[in-house]
Amino acid sequence: MQPVRLIFLLCLCCLLQAAPARAQAIRDEGVIATDPPEAYAGSAACKACHQAQYDHWSGTLKARFVRYRKDVGALPGKWGKSPVAADKDKVFVVVGLHRKVAFVDADWRVLGAEYLLGKGKWKERPGWARSDYRSKCGMCHLTGCNPYEKRFTEPGVGCEACHGPGKRHAESEAPSDITTPGRDGSPALDTCRRCHNDRNNHAEAIRSFTGPYHPAR
Ligand code: HEC
Ligand code: HEC
Ligand code: HEC
Ligand code: HEC
């Protein structure tokens, strides 16, 4: 084989390998809050000035899939047959709405089984039973989450999970005090990939994502 062609093939192989590896590296990073909780305003605070984006976001699963027990009517799942039936009264947070549901107790311990809504069945997840929800799941499920310090500012994926801490901006109204994915030097998709990979539920939406995220007004 000619050397030029060999080099070309080698480069092609590297590129094909590098793309998924890079996506995975971004995802492994997660969204980790390095700023203190006081730097965050919460999605409700953004509503006053950004009604359109707020209305769009409120309609997405991101805003609703992590709920406190007190805000949920009847608990999803047939608890009589559940491997975690003994912990039913301890449920403090309910995670998931459409496909499967995980349960978290008041000590932020994830219960060791999930309920598959479609099949109406429980699936044991022994690995989860030893997990602190804030440390193991928070980077993708909570806003302003620091998994090492086990803290967060808002349940679910709020505005500031993508835009970064916004307290200062909410007071100054200066565009320079807030970041926007896609306008901060890296592609918007890099922000998405911090939580989404190419395999799970909304993978197709991520693969075909070219923006904008908020529908054009
Ligand atoms: C008191 C009003 C006010 C509040 C509260 C507020 N903003 Fe803004 N925001 C503005 C104004 C004014 C602008 C600049 C004009 C525009 O682009 O609409 C702006 C611009 C932005 C931009 C675009 C920045 C750019 O580079 O163009 C983003 C993103 C944004 N805000 C996000 C948020 C988020 C997230 C929150 C909640 C944490 C928030 N804002 C709270 C007034 C506000
Ligand atoms: C790297 C990011 C990431 C981590 C870490 C993560 N998740 Fe998720 N999770 C997602 C994303 C993205 C979705 C939605 C799309 C999908 O299914 O992949 C999701 C969806 C879910 C759902 C289903 C929601 C529904 O409405 O059907 C459950 C339940 C869930 N995760 C539980 C957990 C638990 C429990 C942990 C921690 C032990 C965890 N996840 C850790 C990113 C993550
Ligand atoms: C902080 C983590 C995180 C980031 C960043 C993130 N997502 Fe998600 N997203 C989630 C989780 C978790 C769900 C799943 C909720 C469920 O399935 O119940 C989700 C759901 C979705 C859905 C399903 C529809 C819905 O109603 O929410 C789409 C589409 C989606 N994300 C696209 C994107 C795009 C595009 C980006 C980047 C601009 C992005 N996501 C960034 C965590 C994230
Ligand atoms: C999943 C990530 C994500 C979440 C969550 C999110 N945004 Fe955005 N936002 C973006 C992206 C990406 C852009 C760049 C323009 C676009 O793609 O729509 C943007 C743009 C904006 C802008 C600039 C004006 C515009 O539409 O271009 C404002 C203002 C804004 N977002 C406010 C909010 C507010 C308020 C919330 C919460 C109610 C929120 N965003 C939640 C990703 C997100």
C-alpha cells in the first residue's frame, strides 16, 4: 500500500475512534457545580424576564421528572410485589415519569429497585442501593449539584443546569453575566452530552440536535 494512502486510512481510523471517545469523556464529566449555592437564582426567578423560555422548559420532562413525595399523589408501582416494599413509607423523592421510576429516601439513599411503567414490573438494581442520589445521579438529575459536597439548588434539570449560575445576571440583567450553550466557545451539543449519551432514551433527539433548543418565537 502507498504510504500516503496508509496515513490517510490511519487518520480516518483515529477520527472514527475519537468522536465517540470525546462524547463519552464529556459525559463522564457531568455538570458539577463549583460555585456556591448562593450563586444560583433558581428557574422560578428567570420567569419574570424570560417567560417564553420558561414556558417551553416547564413543558419538558427536564422540569418535572424529579419530584418530592409530597407533590406526588399515589406512588407509582405495585408495592405489594416490590423487592423494596419495606421502604415504601420512607420514599422522599420520586424520579422518572414516563418509562421507569426510581425512589430515594430522606437520607438520599436510592432504593435498590426501579419500577418499569410499561411492563408494570419491578427490576432489582442492587448497585443503586448503596448510592447517594446527590453523588451518583445528581450531576445529570439535579441543578447546581456538587456530588462531592452532596448539595444542589433545585431538583430536576433547571435553567442553570445549562446556563450556569444566574443569580448575578438576574440582578444585573447583563448578558455578560450568564453563559449560553453554543455561544460560550463550544458547541451547544457539548452541554447536552454532559448528561445524554448515544444509547439511552432520548438518544435520537440528541443525535439529530442542531439547535435551537428553545423553539424560535
Ligand atoms: C430582571 C430580569 C431578568 C432576570 C430575572 C433574568 N434575566 Fe436573563 N436577561 C435579561 C435581559 C434584559 C437580557 C438581555 C436582553 C435579552 O437578550 O433578552 C437577558 C439575557 C439572557 C440571556 C442571553 C445572554 C446573551 O448572551 O445574549 C440568557 C441565556 C439569560 N438571560 C438567561 C437567564 C437565566 C437562566 C435567568 C435565571 C437564572 C435569567 N436570565 C434571569 C433579564 C433577566
Ligand atoms: C451521566 C448522566 C446521568 C447519571 C449519572 C444518571 N442519570 Fe438517570 N438519566 C439520565 C438521562 C439523560 C435520562 C433521560 C434519558 C435516558 O433515559 O437516557 C435519565 C433517566 C433516568 C430515569 C428515567 C426517567 C423516566 O422518566 O423514565 C431514571 C429512573 C433514572 N435516570 C435513574 C437514575 C439513577 C437512580 C441514577 C443514579 C444511580 C442515575 N439515573 C444517574 C442521565 C443520568
Ligand atoms: C444536566 C443534565 C442534562 C443536560 C445538560 C441536558 N439534558 Fe436533556 N434531559 C436530561 C434528563 C435527565 C432528561 C430526562 C427526563 C426524563 O426522561 O424523564 C432529559 C430529557 C431530554 C429530552 C426529552 C424531552 C423532554 O421533555 O425533556 C430531550 C429532547 C433532551 N433532553 C434534549 C437535550 C438537549 C438538546 C440538550 C442540550 C441543549 C440537553 N438535553 C441537555 C438531562 C440533561
Ligand atoms: C437543556 C439546556 C437548556 C435549558 C435547561 C435551558 N436553556 Fe436556555 N438556552 C439553551 C441553548 C442551547 C440556548 C441557545 C439558543 C437555543 O439553542 O435556543 C439557550 C438560549 C436562551 C436564551 C437566549 C435567548 C434565545 O432564546 O436565544 C435565554 C433568555 C434562555 N435560554 C433562558 C432560559 C431559561 C429562563 C431557562 C429555564 C426556564 C432555560 N433557558 C433553560 C439551553 C438551555
